[in-house]
Amino acid sequence: MSFFRVLFAIIFPPLSVIDKGCGSFFIIFLLTLCGWIPGIIGALVILNNPKY
């Protein structure tokens, strides 16, 4: 996980997971609409998952 991905996850979470697939992008987008903190947490979880 690079520094820029973490920075994007903090500033705009959907942007950080855009290359992980359409489903991940929409899940993080919905979490960000519900609240900024859930979006950040979700993006960091997806970025730290080695399966993606």
C-alpha cells in the first residue's frame, strides 16, 4: 500500500479503490455518502486486503 493510496483514502475514499473493481468502488462510495469515516475505514480495509 503506497503513501498516495492512503492519502487518497483519507481525502476521497472511492478514488483510492477505483482500480479494485466496480463493486468495491460503489460500496466505498455508499459508505462515504453515509459518513466520511466509514468510507475511509472501508477503503483502508480493501487496500490492506491481499486478495484484491
